[in-house]
Amino acid sequence: MNDHHDPMLRSLFEAAERELDGRSFSADLMSRVGRSGRRSFWGWIGAALVAAACVWLFATSVQDIVALMTHATVIPLVNVDHLLLAFLISPINNIAAMSALGAIGLFVFYRMLFA
């Protein structure tokens, strides 16, 4: 290190040597924190009320769509007459299984492409 100091840097530190009033700084900071917390609280309350209203309005239609999807996904892809064989391959002989395998395949393809 050397004893030579940049004059601009020295003037910057000399300008910053003024005393700060700690009490007014703390009071101002705490009032800002309080306002920010209240604003955030009321924002979350408003968002929760909007979400609750949307759930209340669309609950029956969403429930109907989910019921339709669950009934449609259990449709067998291949009709099997033998009861034991139909029971054994039922986990993979439906639209849901093919959709899941397709999603897994897309995920693997994505990982191979962008890994």
C-alpha cells in the first residue's frame, strides 16, 4: 500500500463524514417497513378473496371436467375377452397409461435434447 490517496476519493470520504441522526433514520425506516408489511398483507388478502370467488364460480364446471377426464381415461385401448388377461394388462391397457408414457417419453426427449 502507499500513502498516496486519490484527491477525488478523499473528497468523497470527506463529504460522507457527516453525522447521521440515528433516531430519525430508525423511525423513518420502521415506518416504511410497517407500511410495506400492511400493503403486502392486504394484497394477499385481496388475492385470496379473488381466488376464492373464482373457485366458487367455477367449482362445478371444473368438477364436471375432472369427472369426464377420469371416465374417459379408463377406456381400454384393446378389448380383451379373457377376464384374467384383461385384469393383468388393465394398468397399461387404457388411455391414461398411454398418456403417461407419452409424457415420460416427451420428458426424456427434452432432457436428451437440452441436457
